[in-house]
Amino acid sequence: MPDSMVTVKRKCPACGCDTESKIRIDRHGNPYYVCENCGVVVYDRNWYLCPVNEWQFQKLMLEKKPEGHFLYDTGIEIIGAVIKDGEIETEEFPDEVECLSWLIER
């Protein structure tokens, strides 16, 4: 899997230190990061906004803000969206795991 482009800055729940780590996806599709201080694995879905509903997704497409990573489940497919510098990039996926893998590359 390509290296993650998404970096999270969090307080580690295990050691209490501030950490800055890249998001990874485990073999079951769960996003996580590893504390750079103590090495504990922390599962974290707070780096992207999910789920957004249809109205929120349409608003994102029109306004192209706020910046961030978004996931919209249409019930048929999963749409990933990344908004950065006033531009939006979207991609459709058959499942959440593929979408999350795509999102961390952006």
C-alpha cells in the first residue's frame, strides 16, 4: 500500500504525549496510527468526516469547503472527497476500505 499522506496530531491516550503520526489502514480496513513516543497503536476515525449525508455532500461539492477528507455512503457506493486549496477531488468505490485507502494517499 502506498505511504499515507494524512498526518494526525493527537495526544496519545496511552502515554499522554503529543504525537504526529501518519494514518495507516489495517487488513480489516480500520484506520490507525502509531504513537511516535511509546509505539502504541491507536485506532482513529476522527481524521476524516464521516458520514456526511447527501445534503452535506452536495454543499461540499458546491462550496469546496471546509478543507479535509470526506466520505459519503450513497447506499450503493462510497464516494471519497478531498478538499484542498479550494479544489475538490472525488472518487467512487465499492466499499469503505478501498475509499479509506484512497483517502490516505491524498
